[in-house]
Amino acid sequence: MERIFVALADKYIEMSGWQMKEQVNQVSDTAFMAAAYRAMETNHPNAIFHDPLAEKLAGDRGKKIIGNLPKQAFIGGWSVVIRTRIIDDFIQNAIVDGVDTILNLGAGLDTRPYRMELPESLRWIEVDYPHVIELKETRLFGETPRCRLERVRLDLADVDARRTLLDAVASQSKKVLVLTEAVTPYLSEDAVALLGTDLRSHESIGYWAVDYFSPASYEYRRRSGMSDSMKMAPFLFEPKDYFGFFLRIGWTPKETRYFATEAERLGRPAPFPPATRFVMRILGFFASPERRREMKQYAGFVLFEPAKTEEQAIAKKHEAQ
């Protein structure tokens, strides 16, 4: 049965045309791609969010990146749209829960401070490479954010500078939500562990929003050719036990939203062509209940909160065994 499943999965990849050309030359390029996809969603007749500044930020570069992808590469754009809405919801709920500061690490070309309904008193801090911040400030000149927006030019790989920033933000805030949208996948496990440990050391940091990819997705990326197409900006973070990894560094999930489930709720299922939908139905027919659940939980986003000391101790003990 497992051989049948793998064969059908390979056929699905073949039919989907996931043999992408190399388009992304560095991690920062993914920000242009994401902005272009948000601009496309804004023009959708049933848009699930509106980002009127996305097109200005994406520019010709963003359009060229997604324009040179094969037509079948729609799944990437769809996932950007769904994750955007998920994170929007996380933010709104966190503000209701008392968050007074949003710390967006690796902010890229995000425009939430401008497009979301936010309290004027909310402090929003964007952190990214100097060239990303400079481009953003140039293209958004004259636009007015809806909250107290600050920008910090900083390479997150500079651990000392990052810790200095975290110390300052944490000491000036009552409750912080940290965003790392499309950041952790490009970091090594050691780097994510160090970042998570640094965040956990501050009592005022109450939430951390992080990308989720299942172990099955790692193999899919390799089979589909996606890894080759992104070899200049490869995914490095592939823990065997995702939730166990975060628990060991002090974080437990408060809420997990999977793309497939969220897309159903929003009425925006992945726009697979008919042939691909047929293959997926066959996959579901042959798959066990556990496998079908894995297919539903392929990727998503997790809102973490600090784990209790005893939970973390149990996780470390289990790892040692």
C-alpha cells in the first residue's frame, strides 16, 4: 500500500509540473514574491484580505519572479494568501489578549501596520536587513501607518545585536507578540533553537508565530524539484519532531492552523486543476486515516506561548531517553 501511495504522489508531482526554474537568488527575494502574491489576492473578486500597498512594494521584480514560475506553481501563491490571513487573525486575537507590541523579525515587505485595523497605541517594530528597510521606506514614503511603527536595520544572524534589541523591546513592553513569517524555514535547527531560547528568556514575550511544515513536506519539496529551484535560498529547518523541538526550547502551541483546514473555512481551497484533484482523491482513497490527516496537516502556522517549566523538563527528559 505504501508503494502505491508513493507512486501516486510522484504522479501528482509530475502532473502538477513542479519542475521550477531557478528564480530566487537570495532569501530577501522571497519578500518580493510574497508581496506580488498579496497584490494578486487584493485584486481577487473574493479577496480574503486587501493589501493596497503590496503592488507598490513588489514592483517589477516581484512580478518577474512569479511571472517566470511555471503556471502550476500556484500552490506557493495560495499558501502565501492563506498564511497572511492566518497571521492577521493571530495578531487581532493577541491584541485582544493584551499584546501591546508586535516585533516582526525578518519583516520583509509586510504592510500590516498600514492595512490592518490596529490600535494607535500599538507599538510595531519591523526588523530586517538595511537594504530591505531602505527599499521599503523609499517605496512607502508618504504613507501613514495606523499604529506606532518603528524600523530597525539589523542582520538577525548577529546574535549580540539581536539580543540587545530583544532586551530593549522586552523591557519597554507589557506583552509582546513576535512574528517570524517565512523566516525560520531558512535557519538551521541550531539557529532556531538559539532564537527561541533568547525569546523565552524574556517574561514579556508572550507569543511567537512560526511557520509549520510537516516532515512529509520535506521529502515532497525534494521530490518536486522545489528544493533545487530554491537552492540559493534553501529551507534548512527540518526537525523530525517539530512540536517536540519547540517544547524543548520552552515553547508550547497555543493555536495551530493548517493551510488546508483554514482554506476550507475561508472558502478558498487550493486551486488544483481537475486532473490533480482526481489524483488527490485517489491518494485519499488508498491512504490510511493517519495518512489522510497528514495530508490535511501538511503545512500551516503555529502561535506558540511560553511552556511551563515542568512541561519543558518532561520534554528534555524524553529526549534524553
